Amino acid sequence: MTVTHPSTSAPAAGTRIRVAIAGATGFAGQELVKLLSRHPVAQLTVAMSSAAGSPTRHIPALTRIWDDPIVPLDIDRLCAEAEVVFLALPEAASAEVGAALVARGVRVVDLSGAFRLRDDHARHKFYPATPVLPEGTMYGLAEHDRSGFRAARLVSCPGCYPTAALIATQPLADAGLLVGPVIVDAKSGISGAGKTPSDRTHFSENHGSVSAYGLFSHRHTPEIEQELGHAVTFVPHLVPLDRGILETIYATLKPGTKDAEVSAVMHAAYADAPFVRLVGSHLPEIKHVAHTNFCDVGWKVDEHTGRIILVSCLDNLVKGAAGQAIQNFNLAVGIDEKTGLL
Ligand SMILES: NC(=O)c1ccc[n+]([C@@H]2O[C@H](COP(=O)([O-])OP(=O)(O)OC[C@H]3O[C@@H](n4cnc5c(N)ncnc54)[C@H](OP(=O)(O)O)[C@@H]3O)[C@@H](O)[C@H]2O)c1
């Protein structure tokens, strides 16, 4: 089949780019609807739920934001009505729909983990529904590298936990300041698990409790290690909040590293990053980033022991999902990455 790719040049002034959402009834998808409906360049043409859904659905929370019905998944319609499709689907569905859209010349911004791992062995283990990565797939963490977005056919958005971990640690790793393993102690609000409650995420179980899970087995561990190039011990916890992630990250610095050098590296890395707020020793809090696309990072260095503790915070549904996806869309279509977000 011959595929004609839509232009990757920036849109002319006043031009709207037709976009669609698959998975619009989910937590991340609803956040996408809210943000895209007021985006000045993206024109949301259709929002879809699962193929098994009833013919049309309305989400009360989206009244006067998106009053069109949400319709069952239909790949032909996505191809007909959108130049770029946002996928906020479970991994297996994303693997199938994302590959089909790319093959038909539609650009994709995927929020799932289906296309994040480049190593075949790791991907087969954690995302078995993705046998190969479609040509033109990129891992889209803008704060680390903005160079590949314009040419990408599929932007795979980082996971919520990896986004917070990588923004905090990648500049130090790139500067060669980290030695040995990195320990990421993470706490997440319950919306990170999606809208379907389980025994663990049910309100009655989660309210008034804190629990660790996924020890040595969480799929975000290989993702952080892939991007960081360091061994990582990652321990996620569920906390009784609806949204937000806070990570406390423990690492060892190259011998002799001073606080001032850490500060210089971090500020140089994020001088042009509109969504990273370096708060230094005023450690960040979930309330300060909730409902925003910011990732706040603070740290303290103990020069005596050579240890650094970083604290990184974001909203899992915005910077960890829908907001980051729109930031990546903006870069992919050649407009200011802050568009519709700040
Ligand atoms: N929640 C987060 O904080 C977060 C952060 C980063 C990334 N992500 C990723 O983003 C994706 C969506 O997460 P979420 O939390 O929004 O999930 P969710 O609340 O469970 O929503 C899933 C969405 O996908 C649809 N869906 C389910 N099965 C489908 C299928 N087989 N085919 C087509 N559509 C299907 C659902 O439609 P129905 O309403 O019809 O079931 C719903 O719209 C996941 O891959 C997740 O890992 C989530």
C-alpha cells in the first residue's frame, strides 16, 4: 500500500489541524478532551471510546466542553477525520490501533506504554502486543531532546512515573555526575491506575491507607533505565489522593561534586524548558503542580557523604499524560510547545 504522509511543516497562520482522541472516556482521555477543546491550533473532530461501547455516549463532566457524542472506536473514521490521533487506550489496544494508523499515514501521539521500549526482549516481556515498533516511532520527552518530533510518525509519550524520575535525574546522568544505582521511591494518586477500580484501587481499600506494589516487576523500571542509562530501583506506592505523583530519588554523586555544580547543571538543562520549575531546596509538593503541566524538582546535596536526594512532582493526568501529549503534539506540528497549556 502506498502511504502519503501529511506535511510535517508548521501550519500556516490561522490553520487548524484536525485531531481525534481514542479513549476519550478514560481518565487521561477526558483530560485530553478538556485541553484540546480550547487549543488554538488543534481542532478536535471526533472523540471515541471502546469499540464495545454503546453507539454514542455523553460524559456529564464534559458538558459545554465537548457536547458531541463520544462514539465507538472506528479506525476508518479516525483516518478520515484526523491528521493526528491521540491514543489514550490500554496498551494492547494502542499497539493495534497505533500501528494501523501509522501504516495509513496518520500521525499518532500515544499515551500508553506500547511503543516506549526499544529493546525487543524487554518490550516482548512488558508489552507483548507490540512485536515491532512502527517506523518513525520516537520516545517523546521534550525536556531531554526536542530534535526528533517534527519527523516522527508516532510519538510515544513517557509514563507518568518515568517523566518525573527522568526530568529530575537525566541532566545529572548526562553530565556524568551520578555514580551507582538510583533509587526512586514514588507515590501516586489513584487515578494513575485508570478508571476501572480493582481490589487495590477501590476507594474503601485506598482511603486511609498507603501501599507499595510492583517491587522489581513494574514496567516503568526498564523505561527509566532505558532513558537514564543507569540501574534503577523503583518502588511505587499508592496514596489516597485522586491525582499527583511525588518521587523521592536517592543517588550518589561523583566524588567531590559540590551543590553549586549540581545547581549549575540543572539550571543549564532547563533554562529553556517552560514546564520544569526548579525549586532547589524548597522541596516541591503535589498541590503546587495539580491540574498543571509543570514538573517541579527540588534537591539537597550532602557534600559530606556525596549523596543527593531529589524530589520531583507532577500531575499524572497532565504532565504525566494528557498535557505532555499535547506538548509533544505541539512540537510534532511545529508550533510553540506551550500552546494550549500555558
Ligand atoms: N491514568 C494515568 O495517570 C496515566 C498516565 C500516563 C499514561 N497513561 C496511559 O494512558 C492510557 C489510558 O489510561 P487511563 O488511565 O485514561 O485509562 P482508563 O481510565 O481505563 O480509560 C481507558 C480508555 O480506553 C478505552 N478502551 C478500553 N479498552 C479498549 C479497547 N479494547 N479498544 C478501544 N478502547 C478501549 C476506554 O473506553 P470505555 O469507556 O468504552 O471502556 C477508555 O476510554 C493507558 O495506556 C495508561 O497506561 C495513564
